[in-house]
Amino acid sequence: MHSYPDAKAVVRALSPDEAVILNRPHAAARAARFFAEKFPGTAMYAVKANPSPDLIRILWDAGITHYDVASIAEVRMVREVLPEAKLCFMHPVKTSSAIREAYFTHGVRTFSLDTLEELAKIVDATTNEAGEAASDLQLLVRLRVSSEHSELSLAAKFGVDLADAAPLLQETRQHCDALGICFHVGSQAMTPFAYVQALERVRAAIAEAAVTVDIVDVGGGFPSVYPDLDPPAMEDYFAQIHRHFEALPISYSAELWGEPGRALCAEYSSLIVKVEKRRGNELYINDGAYGALFDAAHVDWRFPVVALEDDLLQPVAEFSFYGPTCDDADYMKGPFLLPEDIQAGDFIEIGMLGAYGAAMQTRFNGFGATQGYVVENEPMFSLYRGDRPTPASDNVVSLR
Ligand SMILES: *Cc1c(COP(=O)(O)O)cnc(C)c1O
């Protein structure tokens, strides 16, 4: 793949009429090495955050050996890219055929569940033709925990309530080689206390069920950096998780797992968009709610932005964006801070889009077939280099 020094070089060379994704392999590799070296257990990549095969190879080469997959399509894709990787099927509601294919064809042994029905489905789908039940399953019971410290809740849909966890843990114990408890504190958890609180609930579940637990999986939720969302250092998260994991009533050989999605790939990508029209402080750009900017539209996520023209005035103004489709909902409130004289024909780089950015693209209205290029400069922010939003930064990213 052709590589460029930075976004301005891409604009100079291509003046792209369609939105362009810029990938930074060095940034993804840095995040992966950080987790591989410093997370006090096994870090598995949550593939849904960005299922790019290129990215998955980069993470593998940088030391990430376990992958959290949520569908049979993700199982097949990761298995094809990484024949040696350990795949964990961590979606608590799966189809029987997906479980069967994952187990018998792709070597998947690890599954999550939050009901007795799902347990029965897993046991049935992994029983062989001779009627022998699998003896090598790792089963993780998903516990419902609070999402109150996170930007995106994952508390409503999955997870057994603490009050109902004991019988499920006891029954699951009967059917597995290794028993785990997993949870998800919600995406972009802004304080390590989210994990401390969830691990307290794990402690209560273990005490109530009186079962031997072999794996504690703290899920995803590890943050990245955005203009309004500047979390504590990742080391603080790891230290708190380690301390509270060690204090659980589990055996010395019990394993700690985590499932970072966002934190491993947010810094990987940015996007170049072109301003097609300006109406007051609304900019009509060529990507949006149905493209890589789903979260900007649907949950008002403020991604950092930089104007790519050299001759613009520096005083900034607050802008909102309209995407390219014909739908009013294709609107991103922002505010995005850009030079006040920006106009049609100008290019903008939108940063920190490696997680839940490219992964969300649709082809609605015929848009969304973005080209990807490699660039060599640093992402707008980095949790791993310590580049944080600051008003003094000459990137016009956070003046609020
Ligand atoms: C989405 C998801 C993750 C990744 O979450 P992030 O907030 O991106 O870290 C991990 N585990 C499960 C089960 C998920 O659904």
C-alpha cells in the first residue's frame, strides 16, 4: 500500500473527491505492545471495534494473541488471517450453527453466556456425532454490571443479574473445563473505579455461588482520548484491576483477561473529508452518519478535527456537519472547531476514528466506498505517547 507522510500530503497528491481513510500501523502496534506488556493478564482484541484484516495482522505481530469475536463471520475472518490465534466467542446470544462451526471447524473452545438456555445450546452444539459432550469448554458467565462511568452503556442488553447468577454459575461449572466470569463496564470508561465496582460484584457472585472460578474477564471499556474525554492514564486502570483481581476469592492459578476494542485501535485511523457546501456554520461534508461518523451523529461524539489548508485564518468558530446522504438524520452536531473562513472545496482531517469509525460504514445512498492509505505521522492524540488535548495545541482540536 502506498504511504504518505501525513494528511496534507495525501490532499496535495490526490485532492480526493471521496472521503479517504488514513491508517497509522505504528500507532496500532504501539497500543498493542502496551497492552501485551503492561496489562496484568491476557489482553484479547475485540474485533468488532475495527475488523480490518490489516489491523488484525498488525496487532498479532505486536503481541496480541487472543481475539474476541462476536459472529461466525468474525470467527471465519480472523481464523483465515491468523491460523494460530486463540478465538473467544464472547457474544452471549449465538446461533447453534455458529457455535457448532466455531467449535468443530475453527477450534473455538471459549464461549460466553448469560442464561441456562444459552448454556444448553452450547452444550448441545458442541456434542459430537457419537453423542459425547465436549470436555474442553471454557465457559464464561456474563454478569450485568453498571455502565454509569462510561460514555456508551452496555448494561441493558446482556448479563445475568447478581441475584440470579449463583444457579447459572453452578450449572455452568458442571459442563466446562474452565469456568469464567466476564462483564463489560460500557465503552469509554472514564475512571478505573468502573472496574473496581464491577470486580466487587464478581466477588459477591463467587461468594454466593461457592464455585471455583478459573478466569475473570474484565471485558472492554478501556478508553481513548477525544476533545471532551480525557481519561486517567491507562496504567491506573491496570493497577486497580490487578489489585482488585488479586483480592478475589479465586485460586492462585486463576487467569485475568481483558477485551480492549477501542483502546487498541482508536489511534489507528483518521479520515479526510471535503467540504462540499457551507451554509452559515453548517458544513456539508462527504462522510457522515452512514459512513465512518456514526458515533458523531448518533451519540454526538466529538472527534478532533484539523483544517488541511495552509492559508486559512486561525480564529476558530464552532461548526456542525451534514453528511452526504439525503437524510436529515445525517447530521453531526459537534461543535467542531475550525478556522472561521473555511469554505467549500477545503479539506478537513477528522481524528481518532480507528475504533467504531471505518467499522460502521454502510453503502447507503451510494456513499461509503472509502479508499485507505497509510500515513506516517502521529495521531492527533495518543494515550500511549501522552499527547493529550490542550488549548495551546496548534491542532485546533479542543478550545472548549
Ligand atoms: C464491544 C465489546 C468489547 C470492546 O469494547 P470497547 O469499549 O471497545 O473496549 C469487548 N467485549 C465485548 C463482549 C464487547 O461487546
